[in-house]
Amino acid sequence: GNSVTQMEGPVTLSEEAFLTINCTYTATGYPSLFWYVQYPGEGLQLLLKATKADDKGSNKGFEATYRKETTSFHLEKGSVQVSDSAVYFCALSATGGGADGLTFGKGTHLIIQP
Amino acid sequence: NAGVTQTPKFQVLKTGQSMTLQCAQDMNHNSMYWYRQDPGMGLRLIYYSASEGTTDKGEVPNGYNVSRLNKREFSLRLESAAPSQTSVYFCASRPRTGTNSGANVLTFGAGSRLTVL
């Protein structure tokens, strides 16, 4: 079946530090890949996505590149802010597979200190 | 505002009581989902509805029932609440089921926090 593995954290960084959150996946076929973000007390919202190999998704200074050869979709940001403190979920959507083709990682709690 | 609306936002129940969480979306999406979120467990799928008139079990369906009332509404019922069902519940929807299209993005509600004493 499909699966998504990500570091769970918490990850604590100082403001303006460089961020990497690792995400690797296992899936049949060619999934679409997503990063969702959950701010405190809110639901999840889409941060960025990529639909095919070598695509780069980007939004709000965050980037992730779909690497089929390493089955990875790592999230990066060059300079984090306190407002980036949230839980980040890596996810994939595939044809077939369990649970309607949707698979989420367990989430990474990011804490940015001023 | 377009999106997914969940009610209630907060609820406290006693063990054995029943309740229904309501969810409605106004984006004409075909597929709807109920997840629960617990510390250290990530998101776990309870039930989903690929299209109006169909429902399927997810990872943790025991103790829950669902109804896809129409295309817009998907409710989650706890018939006899237990403390293990204390959680934050999220409803979500997306345009269609089981494709890898990048347009097939989930939209989530704001969540319903349930405490069972």
C-alpha cells in the first residue's frame, strides 16, 4: 500500500534559520504530492503541491521538489519567521491504494523562536 | 465564504451519550471525509464518501456511523460515546475520488473538539 514518512518533531528553530522537513513516500504509479499546514486551532490548508517528477511547488517562501528517483518531497524555506510555527503534513494522492488514494504523514510540529 | 462548515465547534459529552457532527460544503465536491486528530497519531480517516449515495470505512470506523445526506452534507454520528473518542474531528472534501490530479486538493473544515467524560 501507499505510505508517507516524515520527521515528527517537534522541530525548534530560531527566527531567520533555514528549514528542511523531510518527506519520503511509497506509492504505486505516479502520485501527486502535497504539503498541508495547520496553524494552531485551525484546520489543515494546502501549502503547495506538485503533480509530476521534477515539478517544484512553492508558496509563501516555502518550496518542495518532486524527486521520483529518491521518492522524496522535502519542504524547505530559506528564512523562517515566528508566524511559520505550525504543524506541517506531507501527503500524496494516487489512483488506487487504500482510503480513496489519499495518504498523510503523521505531521511535523515546527516551533520558531524569536 | 466558500468552504467546509462544521458544527458544533466544541462539545462535551458524558460516556454513553450520543451526538451527531454536521458537515456541509458549498464547492460542489463529490468526495467527503471525516478524520480524527490525536496527539502523536496524525490524521486518521474514520469514514469517507466517494460520491453521493456511497460511504466506505476508513482506518478507524468502530464506534461511528455516517450519513451522506445529499451532495453537500456528510454527518458523523457517535451512538454511545466513549472517552477514547475524545479528539478533534475534521471534515474535508475534494472534487473527486481516487485520482492523482493535482487539482484534486482536499479542503478542510475548522474542526470540532469533542470531549467525552
